Amino acid sequence: MSKSKNSLLPLFTGVVGVIVIVVALFWGLPVWNVWKQGLSGEAALAKAEQTKRITIETARAEVEAAELRAKAIEIMGEAAKNYPEYRLQEFMGAFAEALKEGNIQQIIYVPTEANIPILEAGKRAKIE
């Protein structure tokens, strides 16, 4: 039995050797290289097309976002024009948020009249 196994070993080694040689020949054939280069070209083309699609979709998303931002600005402008107290409310909301977050260290009150600071408060001339 062991003699039979030993007699198949050279045959098996020979077959494997022939297969290795055939594969090596096919690997080096110019036809194989042309086919391989064709596949590389198709892969590069597919990658370029995918990159182009991604760029186009990104640009479309940016256009849509810009249109939505413009619409929001338009709505806020209309609200500010139609409702004068809107700006004051927006300011108060932003001020309160800044206070909550600790972004405001000190508050200085400046008295105003018609949004003009009264610099001479308390120094009015006495009328006799």
C-alpha cells in the first residue's frame, strides 16, 4: 500500500508543476495584459463617473440649501418689517441665551433716549 502512494507522488508533483507553468505562461501573455489593462480602464472610468455623480449631487444639495437660507432670510426680513418688536424679541432671546451659556461677563447699562445715549445724565443745569 505504501508503495502505491509513493508511485503517485511523482505523478502528482508533475501535474502540479505543469499547472504552475501553464498559469505562469498565461500570466505573462500579452493578451492577458491587454485584458487586465482593459479591466483597469473600466474601473478607472467607473470611479470617475461615481466621483462626477457625487460632485453633482453635492452641488445640487448646496443650491437647495442656499435657496432655503434665502427663503428663511426673506421670511425673517418680512417679519422684522411687519412687526417692529420682532427684532427686540430676537435680541432678547439671543441675550438670554448668551447669559445662560456664560458668554456675558459684565452688563453695563447706558441710558438712552430714542436710541441715543444720554451722556450728561444727572448733570442738567438747574433752572432758577
